[in-house]
Amino acid sequence: MKEKTLGIIVVLIAFLIGSYSVLSRTGLVIQDTDPTTYVVVVLLMVFVMLFFSVKEELSISRDKRGIVYGSLMLLAYILIVSYLRLWLSFIYYSYRIDALLLPILLSGIIISVFGLGGIRKLWKQVVYALFASPLLLIPIIDANTKFVNSVAYITYTLMNLVKEPVIRNGIIITAPSTYSISIASTCADLGAFIAILMFLIPIAYFYNGRLRNKAYWIVSGVALFFVFNIARMFTISTVWVYYGINSAISLFHAFAGQILFYIAIIAMLLIAGKMGLHLPKGNKPATTRKRVNAQDRHMFYAAAFALLIGVIGLVFTLPYQSASYHPFTSFNTTVSSNTTALYRIVLTPLESAGMNMSILGSNNRTAILAMSNATYSKTNPLYVVATVENGSSYATLSNYSRALYGSSVIINNGDTINSALVYSNGHMFYVNYFTFPYYSLGNGYVIDYELFYYDNSSGYYTQYSGPSCRVNAGIVNRIESAIYNLVKFQAFSNNALCTSLRVVRG
């Protein structure tokens, strides 16, 4: 028992170190306006679930296979993180891919300490950690509007049953006084229901009982919270109809949701025994047996290597300087065909480059620009093709024939610069392309920028030295960039067009 507890403590500490950067980018509050913020519950409760693994029959690995397999998991984690951070650029964090990859890191730590037998015992913790990224629940999160409409309909139906004189139009309920109340997403946040589900799962894991009983208990908890929330909406709406919205009701509206969340959890803990669940009893202590010093030393090596995995995981997920991270639910705006609005969206992120910009042409979401300064004259400018996308997008090389040379590098602000030497229609182009997020009047946009410098030199086969400079990247960024280019079978270079670099870094 003492040995198992020590192993669990090592796993907890190593995973805390490795996931620190992920935790630091996660708000500690479930926001009504963003259902994806439920992930904080998973990120915290996964540690509780790991602590609850004390109920399992575990023993620290005493052979080299655990460290070998743990090393392979660590290698896979580094390769995947390095590749995806460059390929997805800022979208990597917006879509919380960093949290989605945590199960790989956790698996490596568990295997290093408890061996393959440990991962067979703790696979539930690994699967649970997957939900630290909202990507897995996008279909449910996207149904948030329909869920709110359903709550508004149920609230309206209950008010009609008690003969309250109201009418409904969508989520708007109107009283005879012509004043209206809106059952909005802040009143019935789907993320809160996901949060209570994710909170109850580790508790159900700790309880002993049949799997069917655990499932009934979890579903009952979510259903109870739903009933509480309907009662809350009905109470607020009824008081509003007869007495108006005053400060007391506003206070109740603001805090009742959190209070009911805690009441639902307490109620479920109290009725767990009625539903066939009970706390586990202490395991019988294993018979002690004398171990040779070599085995004791290997236990120490296993624990030390698990902590090393956590440290390396921390290093390869360190946050970028001055980087901007946004929830993926923000990028949901359809681009207007208004030309002025398009120019503002495209040009504003480029203003810090200090270039003279001219619009050469545009359609409803794409603009072609020419930029000039002391280096690039108006007769030989730096050209830009900017495309505003609705939702996520990945910058790609377009409208050219053959790339003779290419490399990619991720810089300190989190953006990925892709550089290429392109030959098309008898001409050579030095091209940089990248994706950039931009907000305008509360709307989120994704812009693909492609910058190229025209060079009519005939010696393009040997001339790779266009107007370039060295990108300011940290050591981890350079390692990740080198891994990415190696996997893509392209040479690594942290050189880019100087003007492009200035544009990206702002």
C-alpha cells in the first residue's frame, strides 16, 4: 500500500509539471457565454481521478520495459506536439490541441511508474483526460442554441400551466405589461451541464458498484441539475411577471445557477447509497517480501524518469511570448461583402509593418495588395494575397506551379511562417504565407496572408538568397521547427522575407 501510494504521488507530480502550461492557459471559471470553458473541470478532476486510483491493485514496475515504453510515448508526444504546433499555428491553442494531447503524456508517465499493467488498470483516467479539449464535444456544444430554445419552451409551457398571461417568440417571453425577458445562453448554459457530468464521472469511478448503477447515478445527477435550472427559470420568470425585475431578483439570477450546481452535487452524494453505490473498503496489505537492491534502485529510476517526462512535457508546451489565444467558438462570423469592411479586416493587422499599401483588386473576401517602402519600390513591390475565411483555415500556397524549396518556422508569438521558392510561368517568386487571427467589432476572423517578391533572375536554380532575414525564434521553437521540416522532408531554415517577418510579428 505504501509503495502504491508513493507511485501515485509520483504520477500526480509528474503530470502536474507536464500539464502546467496547459493549466496556466485555462480560466478557472465556467463562463456562461462560452460553453467550452467546462474543460477546467476535467483539467482539475483528472488529478482527483488519479488520486482515486489508490483503489486499484497497482505496483511500481521493476523492469526496464516500463521505462522503454515510457520513452516511446514521450518521443511520440514530442513529435506530435512539434508537428501540430507548426502546422496549426495559432489554431493549435485556440482549439486546445495542447489539452487533447495530454493523454499521451499521461500514458507515458503511468507506464514508466507502473508498467504496462498500470496502463491497463488506469485506462479510464487516460480516456477521461481526452475531454480536457472541447474538440470531442463539438457536436454537443454546437447544439447550445437549440438547447436554450428548449429551455425557453419548457419555461413558457410551465407558465401557461399555471395560467400566467405570457406569450413566447423564440427565446423571448413577453408579459401583458409588454416587458420581455430573454431565456438566453447565460440562463441555460449547456457547458454547465457538461461540467456537472464531468465532475460526477471521477466520483462514480471512486465508488464501488455495478457499472449500470454508476451510469444511472451520473445521468440522474445531470437530470436533477436540469430540473433545478428549469425551476430557477420558472421562479425568476414568475416573480418578474408579477413584481418586476428588482435588485433582489437580479442577485438571485446571477448566483442561483452556481448555488444549484453545488446543491445538485451534494444531493447526488447523499443518494449514492440508495442507488447501489458505496465507498471502497481498504485493500488488504500485500504480504511483504524482501527485494534485492537492484529492484529497489529500478523503482527509483522509474520514478525519476516519470518526473523527467513531466519536465520535458513542460518545456515543449511553454507558452509563446505576446501570443494571442482565442476560443474556437469566436471564429463563426460570415464575412460581409462590404468592401470597406473587408479592407479594414485585411489591412489592420498589416499596419505595424510600416509599409505603403495599395489595393490592386478584391472580391467579397479576398484582397490583392502591393506594399512598398525604401527597400521595395512602387515599381517592384512586395505583393500580398489576403483571404478572409469563415472559421478555421490553414494558410496554403496557391495559384503557383512548382515549389523548388520550402521550409517552415514557428516564431515566439505563436505564428508559423512558411517560406518557399516558387517557379511559375517562367518567373521565380520568394513566397511567405501564414494565418493570422483578427477581431473587428467583436467578430472573429481568420486571414490567410500570402506574401511574395517578384524576381526575374534566370539563375533561380542556384539563387536562393532573396531579401531575407533570420526569424527570432527560441530554442524550443527551433527544435520544433526542425522536427516539423524533417517530417515534411524539407530543409529547415529560419530565414524569411524581412518585410514578412515585420508583418507577422507586428
